Amino acid sequence: MIDSQLLYEDTSHIERLLFKMKKYDYARTIKGAYHQNPAYTHWYGNAELKMDLIDIKAEAGRLKKGRAQGAVSNKPTVEEELKTLEKKLARGAISDMEYQAEKKKVLDDFINRK
């Protein structure tokens, strides 16, 4: 159940994004509009809502694709992982140092798989 009392353990990526949308992004949108601050309403509220919705749709598409192919592994490809990291960096969800560390980890895992 997705509500304001969501437990933080054992949740899927989509559930976490939906919780963030409801608890934080939606509230920023409403508060920004209430205080007549269109820039805050847009950049910290509505834009974040839309970016999270894009992430949810991408995750749902990936899950549907895996189910249609009968895939056993839900592990994303290296390209998908790197694109996800780039998107997180671009929107400020992670720092440049975190990006470099995660990128190195993804590439090292790929090299060790071969």
C-alpha cells in the first residue's frame, strides 16, 4: 500500500518512486502554487513529478519486455545501467563522485561477467 506511512523495507523501485511523488513532489507543487511561486511549483514540484513518472514508465516497460521474452533475469544491460546513472547525475540525484564510483562498479561487473 502506498501512503504516507509506507515502510521503507522491501519496496520495489516503482513503489519508492510513487511514494516520493506523493509525499514530496506533489506537496511541493501544491505549496508552490499556494504561495504563488510559479518557478518553485514548476522546477521543484511538477518537473520532478514528470521525471519520476518517466522513470516509472521506463521501469514498467522493462518489466513488460522481460516478461514477454520469458526472461529469467531482470538485470538491466550495462547500457541501461549507464543511461540510468547519467540521468540521475543530470537531474542532481547523485554527485559527480557518486556517478564515477557507480560507473566504475557497473563496468567492473561487466568485465568480470565475461
